Amino acid sequence: MDYFLKEAAFNAYARYESNYSTTCFVVPNNRAMIYFKKYFAEAAGKVIRSPKILPISKLVSRFSETNTADRLTLLFELYEIYIKELDVEMDFERFISVGEAMLNDFSETDNYLANPKELFAYIADLKEIELKFTLLSEEEKEILRKYWRSFIEEDNSREKEQFIKIWRTLPTVYERFTQKLRAKKIAYNGLQYRIIKEKIDAKTLDTSQFTTYIFIGFNALNAGEKNLFKHLMNEGKALFYWDADVFFVESELHEAGAFMRENLKLFGSATLNKLANSLNSTEKTITILGCTKEITQAKIIGQVLEKISPELAGFTDTAIVLTNENLVFPVLQSLPQSINPINVTMGFPFSATSLFGYLQLLLQFKIANLKGIDSAVSVDMAIRLLRALETGTSESLKHKIAELEASKQEYIKISKLKNLSEVVDLFVKPTETADTILQDILQLLFLLFVKDKAKTDALGLAENTAPEREYIFAVYKEIKRLRILLPNYGFGTEIGVNAMVRILREVLESIRISFSGETTEGLQIMGMLETRNIDFKNVIITGVNEGIFPATSTRTGFIPESVRFVFKLPQKHHKEAIQAYYFYRLLSRAENIFLLYDNVGGNRSGSELSRYVMQLQKESKINFIKHDLALEVKVPVRKDIRIKKNEAVFEVLNQYLVTENGHNKTFSASALSAYLSCKLKFYFRYIAKLRSDEVLRDDVNPIEFGIIVHSALEILYLQIMEEKNSKVIDKQDFERLKALIPEALETAYRKWFEMQASDEFAITKNRSVGYEVQKKLILAILNYDQKIAPFTILSLENTQDFRVNFDFELQGETKTVAFYGAIDRLDLNKGNLRIIDYKSGGVEKSINSVETLFAKSSYKNAGIFQLFFYAYIVKNKFPDYSRIEPGFYPLRGITADDFTHNITYGRDKRPILGELQDELLDQYITLMQQLMSEIFSPAFDFEQTEKPDQCTNCEYAGVCHRN
């Protein structure tokens, strides 16, 4: 069985070999034109002059004597009319979505030759329907009554009023818009059909260039096409080759044949070919593959191709058809590298490309660097930019990325990113005018398109493959076109940078890339629309799910469905019938067919097969094979992890022991708390040295929040002590301290984020709330300190070396380790040596026994454990002070009226200080000796906590799999 276009080409050559130069062959699109030309040459079998082959759009443009306007030109033309007609102030970028909807409505109105004045008529009184629509049937009038009754009788809403306001303007906007286009000899496709109809009615349409027009492979015809075809047929100039199969045409109920049955009635007498009978007669096998999720379909296509051709060669007769255009690049990336050539022919949203994201990032930089001011951007944004542009040989970028990641800075001056690469310089170049942005984008796209690999490596387009070059070029043309159009429509140099950025974002989001492969050789990757008239032996279709194919109808426009029905404009079933036709005719002549679908389901669809497939299974004689390629999921048997103390472990542990040569490592309270909560965590962190990666944040995280508060308090008290030349803080000092809070906070921020003195300090939106909370907390701490003043500060933020030795027994020998504590504040108040520990969050402030501090698998008393640890250090460092008073300043709770810093003991909540502190500390030391003996004993392994619920937020949860 010959393919449709091949059969048509051979038949046409045989009929018109002697006079094909006076014949015009008309096909639906450029892709069909390429294949028909190839087959026509095969039919000739010799070098001949190519026949005249036109896509229907070119023929219509010739007959209407207009040029087809691009979308941007149409939007600008419509914008001028719209704002004048509505007398409204609307920015162009806000108009784009409204304009797109209007253009869709106008085009369909003209394609189907509907009367625009009647279609867009506003009905204020139901009686008007009888007067305005005399040619409508009673049924159609009743449909209009029901629709307009909802507007007349129901309460008004803002959306309803806005719709009516726009709807009332549509007849006038349409009339003035089309008049303006006609005067300029430009048009959209629908308007061209209306002009042709007017020429036919006036008997002025010139068709004399060719004696015969042969229309090949058409299906769903709009009213404009029918009108033209009828006219040419009546002149004896139109002949037709129909691409259809008796399987779906002869059945009156089959939706795939709905349009073809009508075409055969209208133009059957001029038909040159018989309908194919190959869907049931051609020997074929359809394999249905159920896949887990859409991306799996892209991944297994290589395996499917291997089934077709184990050598992964000879795929000229093979097509991969994607119902979801976003799978283009996942499929390309998943194909075996040995497959060559690959030809991509389909539409694709530019917003789904990596370049779209990078251009959005460029626009952010342009706004940040307005008019050459050396502005700052977040370090996170700078890192994202440099990582996007980094290449394997870009040492300067690698070095800068490492430098930024190691820094605690939150913001960086844009000027500090200069001279890293030619592409980066385009991002950080000062923004002088709106046109500067367009120039920089064009220059960037040029650098990506040129053949110099060092430049095209940027933005991750290392290989600069044909599809990537195509969408770079398409966007380049669109931006170039925008730059040309802006001055022509009154924008000129007056448009602001912010407005330009908004327009660019709208334009970039609306761009669709039409990959237009020219070759018929190699593996073809296509959308379903691009398969029209083209046949393949091997067909692979992805996304054959109900809800994806047929696709759920989404129409952008103002014309309601009921009005569409009355004026015979396309409705939901119209689109579904077209998709059914594409599907059935593609399978008609194919032999090896693979239908891939998502058997799990997701956001876009359920897990059901398309109804087209279900129908084919029931009604055809085709052999179906079905496989579910479910991924084998094995739940791993989790084994407890236990690390024994071998020679390597003791080599690390022994570094904590104090010897005659001193010691290398010290134990902190947090290290011992980690051991108590989970011995395995202690092993990972302190023995194996496994550290989790630090995450870059746009805001201050909770730990940093507390550190900045602590730092600001330190700065405040150091400044007041320096001003007084005294460590004693009196009640009268607090007015001065409170006044210094903003200055101290700024210094703390600069210190934490390593800002230079010349760097401008400003609190950004995303951290303004946190900044205000920090001010209130510092004020609350000062208010509390004011109540207990006077006091004498001995140490702030560990300005002294708080390191002491600790002895314990191990297998009959005395061993010594070193303890180290970073104590937030030590002060003397009423004869007590206070150990103050600032806490970022809430904290437990009471215990019933010291033993609870050493309870395994518990975080509950880690704070008090740490205070006792500090108390041991302080007692050894300050032996002259007999009364020690540990306590917390928790940021959560400090503002309470009844707040007290003391920790308490027992059911009667006695404050732990003085003699009680000494008594409990002795118990603490005994239990600490036992703990140290356990840590160094070979009899105790490092094992997981007994409470897995504590593993949820553990940094090592992914290693031990306990969460």
C-alpha cells in the first residue's frame, strides 16, 4: 500500500505530465509540501522542473492580495484602535492578553464568514432578538434568548460589567481594525478569506494564473475554504485528493470521518482518488505500553526504537509523535546518540526552554542595574546566574562561584561581577534605556547562535543543536521585530525601562517555536498536527491518555459557546473530531505502532487510555498487545546500623585525650548532647566528619536570626562599657542602650554578612518583619536587664578562653579530656556569678533530677545539660566566686511579664543557684564521668537512637534511613 502523498503524487504526474506547469498543487502545510515534492520527483524518475506547490496560506494570501501580518504587528495595530474606542488608559503589556483573545475571535469570525455586527451585537432587551436576527431559526433565537437573559435578569458583577463593556466595543473595534489592515494591504488569515469572498461575490477574483488547482489532503474546512473551493470547482478548475479511510468515513457515527463525509458530498464529483481501505487491511500490530508518569515515556522511547531496529539505524520511515509538546527535549536527551539524523517538526512553547528562564533572569538584572547605578543583587541570584553560564573551561566563573558560596554576604554589588565573561557582562551591563535592554538581549542571542563554541557553550547550550539554534533564532527575530515596531507605534524612546521589561515578559511567554525540519530523511519527531497527510511504517505516539488526547478544549476569546453554536463557529466537538481524524489516518497505513500512556495519572490526566484507542480495539481487526511497564518498587529491609569502635575510630577519639603533649580536640556541650540523643549522629558528625551542605537562603534562618540578636547585644554592652570605661551597668545606662539598638543591629548584620563599610545598608522587604522582631526582642532583654541592674559584665560572647580539663576513669586508668564552652554572657548580680545563655527558640527550664539530663535519645533537656556543662567550666575558671547562677534568656518567652531567667529543680521549682547548684553539679560530674567512660570504651558501639520520631529533621536521616 502506497502512502497517501506518494499515491497522489504518482497519480497527479501520470495525469498532468504534459501540462503540470499550468497546474497548482495546494497542500495544508509546508511539511506536506516537502513530502509531495519528493514523491513527485520520484514519479518523474528524471530531472524535471518542479511543479508549483503551495501551502493553502500562500494561495489565500495571493488571492486576497494581502501580506500575512505577524502577531506582534496585529497586536500593536489592534491596541491603537482599542484604547481609542474605549477611551481607556491601558498599558500595552496589560493589553496583550486581551488583544490575543480579540484576534482569536476576529479570525474565527472571518474564517467562518459570520456577520460580525450580528455576532457581536449586544442585546439589552430580549425583544431585539426578533428584530436583529430575522434569518435565524426559532431554535437558534431561543439559544440566544437563554444566553442574554442571564445578563439582563441576573445581578451585575464586576466581571460581568467588564465583559459587557468590551463586548459592546467589539463591532466597532472589528470594523476599524479591519479597515486599517486593508488600507495597509496586510491581514490575518481569516480576514484574507473574507476578502476573497467579497471578490468572488463581486466577480473580481483572478484565478487565471493556473488552469487547474489540485487540493491535496484537506479535512476540516472552514466556511472561507469551502467558499473558495466551491468557486474554483464551479469554474472547472478545482480537483481534490482526499486523505481518508473507509473505516471511519463509511460509518455515519464515527467522529474521525465527520468532516470528510461532508467534503465528499460537496466536492465528490471533483475527486481524483478512491478512499484508502488500509486501516483494517494493512497487516499491523499495535503495542500499548503503560508507563509510570510522562517522563518515563520519554526515557523508554530508545528501547522501543531498538525493537523496531536492533541496529538503531534506518529510521527514515519512523515517526515519534508527541501529544505533549513539552516532551521534545526530554525525548531528544533520551535517544541513543547513534541515531542520526533526527528531524524535529512541531510547535513548542518558548516558556518551556532553559533560555526563557535565563532571559527572565537577565531582565531581573536589568531592573536591578537601572541607569548605571551600582546596585546590589542577592548573592543567591548571582550564584544562579554564574552557574547557568558556567562552562567546563570557565575558571573565572568557577572561582567567583566558590567565593560567593563561601561568603556570608547576602548581597553583592553588580559591578563586582564584571569581566568574568562576555555573556556575563551583558547581564551586568548598566541599563540606560528601554532600547538598551533590547540591544543586550539581541547581542546575547547572537552570541548563542554563532558558531564559536566558546560562546555558544553559555547557557548550557553546549552542543548548539538544530532545535536549540532554531528557537534562539526565532526569539531573535521576535525581539528584533519588537524593536522595529515600538517606534512605529508611538512608543519610541519614551517607554520606560519597567514598562519594557513587562512587555518583554509578556512577549516571551507568548512565543511559540515552530520547528520546521526540511529533511524527509532520518527519525522524525512531530506533533500530531504536523502528521497531516504524512505516513510512516513505524509510529510511536506518547501521551495517549484520555484528557491529553484528545486534549481538553481550551479556547481564549470572548465569544460564548451558545453564540458560537448559533453562528456556526467551531465548538468543543469540532476540535475533538479533528484530533480523531489525525489519529486514525496516521495509523491507517502504519505497520508497527506503539502507543505510550501514563498508567498512573497525574495533574494533566487520569490513568485511562484515550477513548480513540478503546474504540479502535472494539471496532477494528487489528492485533493489540498490551504491557504495563510498572517500575518494580522494592521496599528495602531496613537494618539497624551499628558502628564498632575499631582502630580508625580510636585514632580519632584519642585526639580528644589530654596527654603530656597537650591535646588536639575539645568536647563541647553540643557534641555530648548529640551523643546522648543519637550515638550514630555523634559518629557521623565528630568521628566520620560528615557535614551537611549549607543551604543558601534569601532570608535569615532561625539560627542566624538568634546569632544576629546575640551579636547586637554584645555590641551594645561593649559600646556602653567603652563609653563609661566601666564594666558596671547601671539602671540609668539603659536609655542610651535602647537608643543604640538600630545602630547595633546594623553593625551585627554587616558583621554576619561580611559587608564592607562602603556597602549601602538597607533592610529588604523579605526580612523587614524579622528585623522589626529582632528590635523588639533586644528591647525586651534590655528591659529585663534594667529591672535587675546594676550588674557587672565579666565576659561577653566568650571573650575569654573557657577551656578546662576533665578527669574520668577508664579500665582502671585516669584519663583526661578537655571541655570547651562558648558562653554568651557572664555577669555578677547580687553576689551571684550568672551564666546567661541566649536561646533562639523556646527551652525547657526545669528538671526533677540530674539523671534526666543524661537520658538517652532525648533532646528535651539539652539546654539545661549545656548550662551545667558551662557551670563546671566557670567553677574551674573562677574559683573565687562561690555562688553560681545559670539561666536562660530565651528569645521566645523573654517578653512575658512574669519572665525569669532562672532554671528550677524539683516539683517545688526551686531556682538552681548557690548551694543547690553545687549539690546538683557534683551529681552532674559523676554522671559525666560515666558518660566519658562509655564514649571511650570499646564495649559500646555507635548505634541509632531508640526513638525514630527524632530522626525527621536529622541531617543524617538520608544516610541511616530511619525517617
